[in-house]
Amino acid sequence: MSAALQGAFGTLVPELRRAVASAGYVTPTPIQEQCIPHLLEGQDLLGTAQTGTGKTAAFALPLLQRLSANGRRPRKGTPRALILAPTRELAAQIGESIQTYGRFLRLSHTTIFGGVSQFHQVKVLNRGVDILVATPGRLLDLMQQGFVRLNQVKVFILDEVDRMLDMGFLPDIKRVLTHIPAERQTLFFSATMAPKMAELACTMVRNPVRVTIAPDHLAVELIAQKVLFVSKKNKDALLASLLSDPKINKALVFTQMKHTANRVVDKLHAAGIRGTAIHGNKSQAARTKALDGFKRGRYRVLVATDVAARGLDVDDIT
């Protein structure tokens, strides 16, 4: 099965090729083809790519291969790789990808973020993990309590850096950096590379490979785009009418305000359409339950604020 894998996938160890094949992939995406060989060699990288390019696998696969080559047993609270993500949802999705691709390797990982009890997270950290996926706030909190030490980190990955800067995490990133050894591999991913981000990147990477996946490389031809002009008072009725189409199995609706997301869900329910919402006012448990219900088909519509505008990974969106 793995023999059919093409391009950079063919350079992976058998366990990873088996996991990639089991996930249904054969041909690497452009960012995977460009990143994997360089990352396997231990080079630093500056990547500019948007959601939907296969970015997570581009860094997860070589990371797993490099760590598996060194069979050191993970120590209590001292991960060998750190992946920083701006939101809980993105961190959770990265953790799921690490699980999917590393399923046949003897490596451990965990994901930590705020909004939930730290008890289970600390319990796993105390057993020792090879890969730690984290949001900045919870990471610094557990570091301050002495549950995480970054002095053994060999690979440092920042995902969606532009999003982290927009959310005000720059001071947190700088604090984390002071605890990571200078001798490391650093991967820096962003949807854009504005001067502010380029300036930050220069302080973190050394002789990096630069990979840019332009928007026209995305599969936008698979998406039909339409704009409907409608008065504010008629928006809810039009939305309910559009979503009543039985051909629509799953739909994402984005709103600017949290209270608007709740109101839209109420209007959809009144029209007999199963929907749920995720936004910052909901607990992490409630957001996870809502997203899981949407993925499993319990809800046809997910209404979200920008907390889920990037990095949301859901199959079969109509």
C-alpha cells in the first residue's frame, strides 16, 4: 500500500508511509513536497501558506521521523518538540494530526490549552511526552508552576504566527523563546509575511529555507462563490431558506459578534434546521462538543465567530 506513495512521501520511514497511506493520501501537496526534504535534514524554515494547503502534515511528518530516529525516552515535563498554536481549536487539530501520523511509532504527545482543568494535562506531562502542542497562555502558566521545562526542546514550531500576533501573543512568544535552547530547529508558518512578522522571524531562525504557497495554488476552483445582496431585516429569512435545501449536508456560517452567532442558531432552530455555535464565550468543553457534533452530523450548521475562521478542519462541507 505504501509503495504507491509518491514524491516526498517516499522518503519517509515505513511506519509513517503506512500511516499516510492509511489516511488515504498518495501524492504530497506542494507545501509537503517542498518542506519535507528540508525538514528531514534539520533545516530551519519560513513557510507562507494558508489553511487547506496540507501545512500540518508538512511539518508533522518530518518532525515524527526525526524524533523517532532518536529513541530517547521522554522525561517528566521536558518535551523534545514544542508546537505553538494561537487557538484551542487549532492546537487540538494539530494534536489529532500528530496522533494520526504517529500511530505506528513509539512516540508520545499531548495537547494543552486553557479553558479546561489542567489536572489531566499535568498528569500526562508528568509521564513524559516527546511532542507538546500548546497555546501560549496555558504553556506559560504550566511553566510557571514547574510542570513544563523547555530546556530539552530540539524542534520549535510556530503555526499561524500572524494570527498569534493579531491576538497579542508576541510578548508570550518572546517569553517562551528565552526558555528554549539556541541550538534547535525552528519552523515558522504564517498565512502572510508582513514586515512585523519577517522581523520576528529573523530573530528566531538561522539560514532558513523559504517556502511560499501562493493562494492560486489552493483548490479554489472546487468552490463556487456567490454574493447575495439583502437588507439586514431579511438576512435571517434568506439564510434559513438557503439552508433548507436538502442537498446541503453541512454548512459553516460566520458572524462577527458572539451574540449574533447565538441568535442565528435560534433562528435556524425555529426554522427546523439543526445548528450549533462556537465562540469565545463558550467553555472549551462546550466548543469541543459543538464541533464534534457538527463533524459527526448531529448538526447540519455550525455558526462561528472568527475563533474558528482559520484552521477549522471539517470534511464534507457542502
